[in-house]
Amino acid sequence: MNSPSSPNPSAGADLSIQDLDTARGVRTMEEAAQWLMARGIEDIECITPDIAGVVRGKMMPSKKFLSDAKLALPSSVFMQTISGDWPEESDTFEYPTNDGDHRLIADLSTLCAVPWETDPTAQVICDLQTHRGELVPYAPRNVLRKVLAAYEAKGWSPVVAPELEFYLVKTNDDPDQPLEPPVGRSGRQMAGGNGYSIAAINEFDELIDDIYDYSGTQGLEIETLIHEEGAAQLEINLNHGNALELADQVFFFKRTIREAALKHGMYATFMAKPIQGQPGSAMHIHQSVLDGDGNNIFSKGEEESELFHAFIGGMQTYLPKALVMMAPYVNSYRRLTTHTSAPVNVRWGYDNRTTGLRVPVSNATARRVENRVPSSDANPYLAIAASLACGYLGMVKGLKPEPPTQTTENEGLNHMPRGLLDATSLFEECAELRELLGDEFTGIYGAIKREEFETFMTVISPWEREYLLLNV
């Protein structure tokens, strides 16, 4: 996929049908019309991520889209909780007086097919703007753009590569019942402990074939696919690239994987901890930064640079304060527990998977920092924005990291906020993050997280019935 800022040698030129079949180079409505006509596209989905990363938008005939139709969504859609409720107003959060509309502006570089639809259908990611043409500051794509603009002002360009874990589970229409692994081609339920097992992947060959086919049709690039430790837990690694472009890819991938799973009679879930006793699911983010000449600023010759260490220092200082953007739900903190494979610390080390911050083995050109803390349930735009914001603050402040560790670090003290409310408070109280991400976004996001916690507290859990019913 091409980001809006990526150079496009064919922009403004007449693109042949063959060009449009092999390049994500659409920039104008004329090129979009060619692309849609070549595929016989009848309908187009104009989509955008809300605060949770849920796909919102409108569907319309392609002819209507090409007529430059004015599209809008109510502003309140981007202030809803995951359960569809709205938070209470507070000193830091107020609703707009009229719940006015925000415009959907199509980013034509993201135009692609919707391969699971029976009728020829396309989709395009839209940006959120006010009617005055200003970017809506709390729209997730724009929050990431704000962080990238701070990097750009320094002459820096972040490069990221997400790794996305998820579970396949049996369909389940009763939320009171625990989730179970699906039955694979062997006719048996998958068990855990199958990390990197090819046989475990082969259990779901047909589903995985569809994931690859759907991804190829959309121009999404999968670097590798593996089976993780959990029962029917898979991981997809994406190629590195522009941060906004890769966030778009994760946004598309989540939808693609869910649709492919439904076709095969199962669910794909990105819950951080969907099955008790099984490992949680993460969205690891590999990060490096280039200068204006395309050089990795984490390296000075063959050695590590001061900016590399400052980036890590920023991650160690600010990651707990930004955690709620990377672990956004009550369930996220079930994953972040000690004595599991999840990192619960801000230690860093070389090729150490027990640390929250891992420096993989690489040459100087590919030197990078892997943030292993984010959960797979996070909105990719917000998780990447938060992670890059932490590193940016470290670099501009010249922060020093702790020494690297070679020991096991996920069995001791938990360095992270232990629950959603604590994480929300740390986030709201951090002046540096608030300045970088914006007051309006910080206020809205904090209010949503507090309301989600209150909604969770209305539900009585099986643990409470098991241990409190007859004992207290």
C-alpha cells in the first residue's frame, strides 16, 4: 500500500488497466474510475476506524462515489465505548453542542477490493475532517499523523513492522460460556504448546489459503505466518514500512482474518486473553527511524547511536503512562501478568524475549527496537502512535536508558499499571503525552476508558459466584 505522502511516478499520467492491476498507485478520481470500471465494481465501502479500531462508514454505488458525493458521520460515533455507550462529561471531556457531522475524505491510495463479497465491491479508507477542512484531532488516523508530524519536524521518518497474534475459536453464541479451540482437519481440537509447528498450521490449510488469497487481492503483504504457543493461536508478521501505511494494513488484516474465519465456520478473535490458561495475544511493534537521507539514526557507523539509547530511554519512561493506548480493555490486563510469556516490564535487552523492549540481532542498517507490550486488541493507529510517541519524547529529551539485561524479566515485579483505571489515570496525568497527542484526544480517550470500566463492573463474573456465593 502507498501512503498519501509516498512518491508516485505515475501520478497525473494515464494509467493503463494493466498498471492498475499491479500497482497501488490510484491518486485521482479519474484513476479510481478506471480501476473500478476494470473490475466491474458496483459498490464501494467508505470506511474509517473509530476509537476502538472498529470499522465504521457507509456503502454506496460506485457511480455515486465517483460523482464526488459528500459523505459524513456524526461526531458522537467517535466518542462511543466498545459496548455502544457514551461516557459522562467531566472537566476534561465535553460533547459537542450539536453532535454535528464530520466529513469522510477518501484516501484513494488505500482503494482495494473486498474479496469476500459475492458482488464486486471495493473499499477505501477515509480521513475524518471538519466542514472547514481541518483534520479531526481525535480520529485515530489523525492522532498517528500528529505524532508523525512531530518526527517530520525533526527530519525523521519512523519505520515500523507489526506482528499480529490472534486465536481461532469455535463459534459461540453464549458469552457466559468459555471459548474453545476449533476442530481442525484432523477432526480433533487443537491443544497448546505448538509454537512454530507446521503440522498445527496445516490443521487450518484451507482457511490460511483464503487469508493469503484475500490479502493478495487487497495488496496486503504477509512476511511470515506461524503457529504460536496457544491452542489454535496464529501470528502474522508484516513487512516493515511507513507507520501510517502499516497501521492501515493491520486495520485491513483484522477484518480480512475475521471474514476468512467466518467462511470456515469459526471465529478469529484479537482479544488479548480469550482463553483461560492459554497465552495472551500481542501486537509486537518493531521500530526504527530514518533521517532525510534514508539512514537509520539508531546507528552511528556500526555502533549504537545516542538517539538509539534515548529512544529506549523514552520507551522505559513513558510506556507505562501510554499503556492504555496499547492495552485498552479490562481483558488486556489479564494478558499482562507475571510468570507468563507476556512482558510486564520496561527492561530492555539484546534478543531477550522476556523484556518489554527487545533489540533483535541485526546489522547496523536494520537496528531496531521491538516493543513487545501492546496487545492485539489495540487500535493499530493508536498503539503505533503511542509507541512512537514514547520513543520520540526520549530522543528530544535526551533520556538515558537503564543498562540492558540478560536475565529473565517476566517473572518478577510487574512494572505496568495493573488495571484499566490505573493505566487511564497515568495517561491523563502525563503532560508530555497530552501535549504530543492533543488535549481533545486525551480527554475523549480517558472518558471512554473510564466508562468502559464502569460497564464492566456491572457484570458478575463466574469467579465471584464460585468463591463468594457460599463463603462470605
